[in-house]
Amino acid sequence: ALPPPTPIDPQPTTTHTPPQTPTEEHIAGIFADILHRTHINTHDNFFELGGNSLQAIRAITRLEQTFNITINIRHFYNTHTVAQLAAHIEDVVLAGLSEEELADLTEAESENDDG
């Protein structure tokens, strides 16, 4: 049996930008797991980190399960950084909320900003 793959990290990027939101954290975690990496920045490109089409399908499946949404593979190929994908997922999730749920969310966010 082969030993488990050793996690490797890409060459350091000029700016280390760790995930900033829970959505970005989930996406970065999925990318790290699938790509066998220890650190994923918000602007890291899934494919430049070594991701291939089969791994993209695995990532899409995990993202769909995590966020309970559908992600078009073509869209994944066009939004392949953590930050881009997080923005898309947040838009899709918000678009799926009813007006009442969106109003509740907006109210909760404004209360958090005040306190």
C-alpha cells in the first residue's frame, strides 16, 4: 500500500489573505482537503494549485452539499478562487431566501453592526 499523500503548499503568494467569512472558510477547507494542501488563500486559483476536472467535480459536489445549492460546472470554472466562489454562493443563497427571511437577515446584520 502506498503511504498517504504528503500535503504540499504552493509557492508563497505575494500577499497572504486568509479566508475572511464563514463561506470563504468552508470553501478554503474543501479546496485544502481535495488538493491536499494545508493553507488556502482567498485569491488562490483552484486550478493553479493543481486542481483538475475530476477534483473540480468533487469540489462542486462538496460545495453543493455544504451550502445546499446547485453549482453549474461552467460557473465553477469561471469563478475558481475562494473569494469569487464565496461571492457567487452568497448571492445564490440570498437569492433563494424569501423576502421575509431576507428582511430578518438584514435586520440581524444591522443589529450586529450596532453592537
